[in-house]
Amino acid sequence: MATRVAEKKTRNPQPDRARMLHQLLKLTNVLMTPFSTHLADRYKISLNEFRLLMTIGALGATASHEVADLTGVNVMSVSRAVATLERNGRISVATDPANRRRKVLTLTEEGRRLYEIMRPQSQKVAEYLFSELDCGDVVALERILDRLIDTLESRDEGGNWRFLEETRPD
């Protein structure tokens, strides 16, 4: 960590945004290591299934499109993960009586058991990740992450996803 701080002091004062993007991508990849090392094979669960299981467990009951919105996982990947979780007896899918087009996802007993096993692992990863930051840094990071996600999810007047429109290759 000291090396990165020293490098930063000698760099151009203008941030290299492409480098920061690649740092975020690296961060994402490294954050998945405890999952792939400790959980994936042991519990025969994919990353997207894990993310859905954790989201459904935290919410109690939700719909596929809500999980997609909350996690940023695309709808097709959510659909595949829902099918696998249901086939493996980890979630149940039922029609919402108030809206027959909406399917409600809830954890089964097996899903709840896995959630209770995996939730502490997620907490351990979070505690480790933020252990070198003080409270002010964590609050600032949360605010920055919220702004970045808002930017990525914004739509134009026509309802088009601005992120895809503005990052289209020339």
C-alpha cells in the first residue's frame, strides 16, 4: 500500500481515469477470490446464484427484475440463476396474487441454511476490505459509490441507458 501512495505523489496531478477504471475492475475480480476459493465448489453455487441468494435472503421476498436492478446482473443471467436455484431447491418461485405477471422469489429451507452459512463470509470480506479505512473514508466511499452507480444507471429523456449510448464506439 505504501508503494501506491508513493507512486501517487509522483504522478501527474490529473487523475488517470482509465487506470482508475482498471483498478475498479481489479478490485471486483480480487473481491471474488474468497467466494471462488471458499464457497463456489463447496456449495456448488455460481457467483450469480450466490448474489441472488444473498439478495433474496436479505429482502425476504422479491422478484427477478428487482434482483437484477439491485445487483446489476443482467436479466438473462438472473433468469438462469433463478432456474438453477429453483432446480436445486434453494428458492421457490410463486406467482404474486396481487400481480399475476410478477413472480415472487423466496428462500426455501435449504436456501435459508446456505444464506446463514454464507452471510458471515460476506461480512468477513467486507470487514477485511474496509479495515484500513477510517469511518470518514467509509462514508465518503459510500457516497462516491452511490454517485457512480447513479451515473451508470441514468437514462435520457427517451428512456435510453445513457451509459451504453455515451460509451458506444466511434
